[in-house]
Amino acid sequence: MLMWSSGFFNQLFLKFPLCRMLAALVFILLCIQSGHGQTCTNGFAYDRGLRQCSDVNECIILQYPCQGEMECVNRVGGYSCIPTGLYDRSYRPSGPIQQEPSYPDTSDGGPDTFLPAAQRPVEPSYPRVRPPVLCTLGYAPAADGTCNDIDECETNSHHCNPTQLCINTAGGYTCSCTEGYWLLGGQCQDIDECRYGYCQQLCANVPGSYSCSCNSGFLLNPDGRTCQDVDECEEEPCSHGCFNTYGSFMCNCNEGFELASDGTTCIDLDECSFSEFLCQYRCINTPGSFSCICPPGYYVYEDGRSCEDINECDTGNNTCTTEQVCFNFQGGYTCLDPLLCQPPYIAVSDNQCMCSAENPTCRDRPFTILYRHMDLSSGHSVPADIFQMQATTRYPGAFYIFQIKSGNEGREFYMRQTSNVSATLVLSRPIKGPKEVVLDLEMVTVNNVINFRGSSIIRLTIFVSEHPF
């Protein structure tokens, strides 16, 4: 076994500082290895015999860790530096030693007299210096001879970083960080709480803290972290209907309105602008709806859009006299005067005039003139069959010719013969009303057997309405 004397060991460390460092390193490695992986806090080393962490004497291991005239004193878990020779001073009382007073022995029956005590020593005239009270590191002597803790934080004798917070402890102090900071590399750095999802929606990190906020449509709860939906509909932001949604709301409008660009107000829809065929005659826009109107002589039908003719002749809402005949047509009426036949014609009925064959003046004239009336809507689609003629009397060997004798100057009509005894009046061009058209439709009877040629006229009056309905 290799033995080392303590004197030699100390001299070697003094002469060779590198040896001191290597010895301390070896000692630390031995302490770590000896514990089979057992680690201890600073100032302790694992003792295999005791199977526990024991205090390390830094004053021996580190070899003069104190500087100047300071002496190293080991303590549990650390060491202290005190003035050299402070523990070598002897204790001396601060005042003179008082002697106990003596009393006579009265047990032998002697006189019961009080003997004065011995003369007290005279105090010196010079001041006597009391030895200082010795206190451990972190304490200071008090006037009553005790040791009081030194508040290094209050006296500003601590060595905490400016970013740290000094906390006084018994015999020392600790350096910590305020709430919202953590210690990194000896510096207190702000904790970004927003990275840890403390807020439900929006988070703003501030030095040492954080603040939560909510998106539009939400309200921060009293816990300062979660958000609750705001029912915006309670404030009635919509002009018509409101529907609350999560974090927002939606406005809806009544029928006949549409939502404006601001998303809250409702504006009227002009239904009349959608189509010109919405109403048969004219569309009137109303707030939220529309209505159809008809021209005079018509009323709005059950569908609310079509126009139906008012028959003034049936309702009695006309100005015809008792002698006149009321004739209704689309959108109006007319009063027909009693039939007056022009000579040489004579009236044979209320709508027919006849020229007798015995009258020489009737030889080149139509035998009969029949008066008929009809109505026609303006712009009626073409071609259209609008009137039919037919021979009422038939003669053997005779044939019939149908033609428009007068009134067709605009070529709006033509006759189409449908059989030997009948023909149809055809509208070939649309007519714009209001207009009154009088056509003489002639039926010529030809009988070559008896060498006969004669004709009859239907004087057809057509009342074309102002509107196409």
C-alpha cells in the first residue's frame, strides 16, 4: 500500500497548483465511482460504508479556497471564509467578576452579627474592549450578544442578476425569477405562455404574462381564458329577421325583400322589373310585393294578373237609351241605333234591309243587306278565321261566289271559300286598335240555266279593341 504523509501532500499541492486540480478531479471521480452511480448534491459525496451522502470538507479538497487573510471553515454542505485567528481568541468577560459575599457561621452559638463583605476591586479607569461575538456566515452580531440574519436583499449585498429576484433566507439568499419568467443561462427570460394554448382563441404575450382575447362575435369569460358566443340578435341588428350563429349572425328578409350590401337592412324587390309578362296589362310595385292593374273596361281576374273584359251591357253600367242596342266588345261597349234602311231598301227585320225585285231601281243592287257586328282584339295573331258566310237558299244549277266588296283597303282580310255554298273571312294582317272596320261581304248567286245573277251583302262592323286582350 502506498502511503502519503499529510505534510508532504500539502507541500506538493502548494508547489504544484496543477496537482491540486488533478487531485480534486480524482477525488470527485472516486466519489462518483464509489457510489456505484449514486449521485449526491453539491457539498456531499457518497459514503459506501455508511451507504449515504456525507459532507465533503472543501477546505481540505480545494486547498486554500479563501483568499487573503481569510481562513476556511468547513460546514455541512459548504464552507465559510472568516478572518484568520478568529476562533483562537480566548473568551474574556465584558465586566468585572463579582465575588460572592461571605456570611458568619452561626451554628456554634456565636453572636448573630453580620460581617461585611470583602472590599470590591476597583474598576480600572481605562475602557475595556469586549471581544467580538462570532456569528456564522450570513449572520451579524447584535447588541444583545446574539446573531441576527443579514438581509442581503435589503442591503443590496446579494449577487443576483438584475433580471432576477432576490429572496432572503436564513443565513443567505436565493435568486429567483418573477412569475412569467424562467431561468435560462443565468438570465430570467420571458415565458411565451401563448405557445402552451392558455387561451381558447386569441393570445397576446407580454413581458412576464399574457392576455387572452376573443374573435369578433365572442365575449371573454370571467376566467380570462375561454370565450362564449355573443347572441347579436338580442340587439336587433337586422331590419327584418335575425338568426344567431356561432360567433356571428345572419339577417333574413321577408318575402318581397332582399338583403342589402350591408348585410343587415332589407330593401324592396321590384318584381315588376323581373319580367314584362308578370302582369297582362301593367305591374305596380309595392313594398314587399306587387299588384296588377287593368285598363278601363277590364277587371283583374282571379289569378291576380290577367285582365278580363267587363260586359257593361250585362252589368247595366252603360249609357245606351231604351231605343238603342248595347253591344259589348273587349274593353268597352257601343250603343247601336235602330236600323234605318236607305231607300230603295226597306227594313224586313231589326238588322236586315231588302230591295224588292219589283222595284226597277233595285235591279243592279244587292237583294238584301244584313247588318252584323263583331269584336276583335288589337294585334290578333294571324292568319285567323274570324267570320263565316253561308247561302241560306239553294237553287238547282246555281253556284255561289264569295268576295269582299268594300272596306278592305288595307288588305287585312281575304275570303276563302270552303264549299259550294260557304266561305270564311280570314284575317291576314294584325290590326292595331282602337279601330272600327266596316266590311261588305258579298255573296253572288249565279244560275246559268235561267240566266240569273244576283247578290246579297253582309255589312260586317268589326270593333278592334285598344289592347291585345
